[in-house]
Amino acid sequence: MSISSQLNSIFSKAVSKAKKRNLRQKYSRFNGVFLVSALAPMLAVGLFNVAIDPYDVFKTPDFWGVNHSKPKKDNNDRLFKALDIIRIKPVAIFIGSSRTKQGLDPNHPAFKNYQPAYNLALNGPNFYEQRRYLQHAIANQKDLKEVILGADFFMFNEFLNNQASFSENRLGKQYLTPEDAINSIFSWDAFSASQETISDSQKNPKDDVNYGRNGFFPVRDIDKKITEWRFEAGLNLYLELHSNYQLSDKYLADFKSFVELCKQKGITLKVFISPAHATDLEAIRTTGQWQTFEQWKRDIVQIVPVWDFSGYNSVTTEPISNHMINYVDNSHYTPKIGDLVLNRVLSYQDETVPKDFGILLTPENVESHIAKIRADREVWANKNPDEVKLVKDIKQEYDAKQALAPK
């Protein structure tokens, strides 16, 4: 090959390489621009969600009128409460359902020497979830000293599954899991919750920024004019969730494990049955589960003594009206009643508690107590036929809807 041909070949190769290099550079720039364009909105959404922090996961500072009011926080209690336990490491906790969550204040004076105290109660849990959150609390606080457990009949329903927001993966950890981080930062649900947080904060500039910081969520701004509607809605909800009820051996075993774990760790445990309104008990009766309810009490007192605030006493039989001070609805009692529960259970200012409110059940007195509640119910029903009829009518309407529903 001549020198001229060799030079032409070398030149052609150099030009070809230059073209390929330029092409690669163009592709690289394009890919870079594309990635930035694709990731920028996602990063912007992520920064927005962290800044607003609608679930109170990142403990971003609250600003009046911007993110101080977090309406979606309460419904994400299984997430933020697991993280609060990691951060706060309480030495005393309340465990239970929304009844406990809305009724028991960790700042009760009886817990003056047991701080930090925290309300770890959850919305609508079964008893397996309760046991797992106790284990999570112990994993993060080896010196847990006191547990107050609000036990509810519905928690032991075989057909009550773990709530959709429950996650095994976040429990027993001492950090925010990657899955929860991604869902709290980049999900559309979090973005929507952030938008609602801003909107709600602008509407409610006087909201308390400390609301829920110790896990306590008392109902606020109660519209007294719709009290009866709240009772009807609560009773309908119970029927929807628990008309089909079977006492679960598994959840009873979880309860026993809960009690044994407290004993093993030297934790003082106090168990109480929530003081639901008398109409809530009537709902249990209309589903044909009254005998099951009684058997549940027998079963749990064989495991541990239990304070029983249910039944027909001067607190639970408060007439339904727009002037109620004991109840928000058929299920949820007010913090005023929660204080009485704690006073009785902890032997604190016993003189403030009505004499008929709360009895410590044991295997020795459970049968006489069950018999007394039966008799008390007859007296209450005779004096309050309208409330008995209210529950009966709601049950009949529910049954009629079920009969018409597609099979």
C-alpha cells in the first residue's frame, strides 16, 4: 500500500472515531438531560413531602398555616407511632384501640414519675397487632416499666385481620425502613396528604402543634348537634365489622403471650375492659354474641386479673343527648372518663371515681359479676326503651341491606 493510501486510511479511521465519539457525547448529553427531566419532578415531590411531613414521620418543624395541622396523621398511626417509639423510648405505654387512643392521656398526674409516657393505641387493631407493638416497644426500650392495656371484645374476633397499614417489617427495628421512607417521600398518597395538610392548616390556624405528639388523640371540636348521628354511625360500623364474630383461640393465645412477656421483662401490667356506652353492649346483644362476650371475660381473667368498666353503671348509661360529657359516640369515651379509668386502675384519687365504675375481675368473682350485669341490663332496658329500640332498628336496617346485597 502506498504512503498516500496509508495516510488516507489513517485519516478515515480518525474521522470515524471522532464521529463515534461525538455521537456518544450527544447520547450522553441526551441521557443526562432525560434523566434530570425525569427525576426532577420526583425529587421535587420528595422534597415537598419531607418539608410538609403530613404523617409526622420526619419531625419537620411545624409552621402555622402551612403544616401544623395534619389530618392524615391519625389514620397512619401504625407508621408514625412505630417511629415515635424509636425516638421517644417511653418507659410507660398505653396499648389498645381508638378508645384508648382517644381517652387516655400520658400526662395524667399518676405518671409523673414514669416519663416519658406514650399512648401506643391504634385504630381498629386485632390482638396480634397489639402483641407485636408491645414487642416493638420492648425492643427499643429495655427499661419499659409500665403497660396499661385497654382490652376490647372486638379485638378477639377471628375475622378481624391485620389492618392494611400494618407492616411486620417496620417492627422491632430502630430506624425508618426503606419501604416506609419511599412511601412517605415519593408516593402519590403522601403528596395528596401534603396538599391536604396545607389546606387544613390554612383553615385551622389555631390548631395545637403538639396534638398527638405523645400518641394521644382526643376528639376535638365536637359538634354536639349531631350526637345521635354519631351514635348511629358508630353502631352501624360495629355491625358492618363484627356481625360475623367468632372468638379467636389465636388472639387469646396472643393475649396470653402479651401477659407472659410483661412478666418475663418485669413490666407492671394493668388490663382493663373499655367503658363503651350501654348501646354498644346492646349492639353485641343484637348480633347474638352476648354469651360469647361473657365467655371472653371468663377466658381473659383466667390469664390475668382485669378491671371491667363495661356494663351498666352511672358512667356508661349516660342518656344520648346533645349535652353528653362522657361519650363522643357509642364506642369512644372522653378524656374525662379516661382519667377516671386511670384513677381506678392506678389507685390514684379513688374518691373521684363513682363507686359503681370499675371492678377488678378474677376467676373467683367473674361469674357473680356476669350475673349482675345481666340483671343491670334488664333494669337499664326497662328505663331506656328508646335507646334499646334505636339499636334494634339499626340492626333491622342493616339486615335488610344485607339481604338485598349481591351474593
